[in-house]
Amino acid sequence: MSTDATSILDGLGGRSCPVCTAPESRATPFLSASVDPARIGTFSFASRKLPEYMSFRLVRCLGCETVYAAEAPSAEVLAHAYAAADYDSAEEAVHAARTYGEALGSKLDGVGRDGAALEIGTGTGIFLRELQRLGFGEIIGIEPSHAAVDAAPPELRDLIRVGVFNPADHAPESLSLVTCFQTLEHVPDPSALTRAAYDLLSPGGAIAFVTHDYRAPINRLLRRRSPIIDIEHMQLFCGSSLHRLLSDGGFEAIDIGAIRNVYPLRYWLRLLPVPARLKAAAIAGADAVGIGGRLIGINVGNLLTVARKPLRQTEPPRSAT
């Protein structure tokens, strides 16, 4: 299977704000489209790839401050692109899982472990080990990329369901925790995912996101040369838009804060907004002197968001247009 640029770019559909449903007429331009069909391939929809700095036309909602692609492929086309995506970030996934597990653990006081823990966009399932460490007995990972699942450790592969998140696959109130790390930007309808998670969580259960913050200083400085500007990203969030997403979905005790990522130096060098030849030379040089694998923690504008489903259930409010 391969990622077909024609299927990605043909038939793009207009969108309203994916968080508050406001029409594009209530949005302001953010970045013009910058898609080169010749550069779309099987790594365009892969995780932690080399930055391509391509994006659909982006606008910023004046109501909830979400940045979103004003025109985007259909959910079916996106599902096919992710199913066909390649995978080559196993080392980075291990470090990301460790970072997220340590940060999330302190946020789960009072969350029961009797229900299942679900990770949407699990990749090779490495974070599932962290969920086991945190005491969850039943663990489920959802991942559309066949290549990522094929690369999963054998002991984790049976915990992963290949495909996109389908709420109908889970019983209402059967989950204690739903996580969605560096995936919420990719889904066609983050509001639908959030509402579905609310219905699937038991009272007092938690939802956790890790997302990019487009308002972080480094992303504002780099603008189009920021790695978060990507054809994969159907929307980008900030603290305000995440709070609106979760409060509209019925969640409470919303906790949003910056997270410090830890990766090898060679990974950080891959993200530098410099020509590919210079980037390759820098990585080769770092490896040659033995520091390419040195772990470095940096706050690069990512947010960890954790929220709870109320113990006393209420009907989640729905956004009005």
C-alpha cells in the first residue's frame, strides 16, 4: 500500500471549527496552504518523521482559538493514509512513553483501575507498558498503521487493535482511562472523539491528551518552519481551545500544563529548521563524537491535559454554531 497524493488532495472538503463548530466566516487566516504533491509519500502520515513543513490552509477560530485546516481530506481518505503509513521511530517512542508515563502518573489520584485503559493512536504499543506499570489490569491500544503494529514487541501486539477508534467497539462506562498522545491533531473530529470518550468512561474516569501548543514561544517564533506545521495535522490546539473542547464534552477538573520532552540529541537535530544536507551532517557529527544518543530534555511547546468525568453524571453540553 502507498499514500496516494491524488486521493489526499482531490475532493478536499470545507470544514467548520472542529471544536466549537463555528463556521469559517468566524475565523481569521493563520497560514496559507503549502502542499507539494510530489513530496507526499508513505512517511507523510508517519509519527516523528523528518519535518516536511507542509500544511493545508489553516485558519484560527475567533471563538475558541483552535487553528484548523479549512479544507481537509475525508475521514475515509485519512484512515487509508494512516493505515498505509511507514514507521521508523521506535527509539523515540520508548523515550516518549517514559516521559508521558511519569507525567501522567501523578495526575491519576482517585482514578480507579477496575475499568480498562485505552490508548488511541498507540503506535507500537510502547506506552501500554506504562499503563500496566500504573496498575491498569485491562489494556487496549488502537492503531491504524499496519507498519507500526508490525513493529510492536510480540508481548504487546495482542493488546493492539488495528484500525481507527470506533466507540461501538467498547461498552458504555467500561473504561477508567482514555489516552490520546500526539494524536488529537490528526483525527477528523476531535469533538466527537471527546464526547465518545465521555460516554465510555466510568464516573470519575480520566481522559488525557498530549498535544502541541501552537501558542508556545518556540512555535510562534518558527511559524511555518515549526515541525507542528504538517499535512497530518487537521487542527492545532492551545490551552484555551483544549479547555473548551473538554468542558463542552462534559469533563471537569481540567488540568493543562506544559510537558518537558526527553529525546536523544540526534532526534532534536532532525527537527532543526535547516537544509537537509546540513541537518544530516550535524547528526552524523554528533554520532561520530559519541553524543548523538545523549538524552536531552526540552520544553518544545507540548501540553499534557488531564480531565475527569464527573462522579455525578450529567448530559454533556453540545456546542452551538
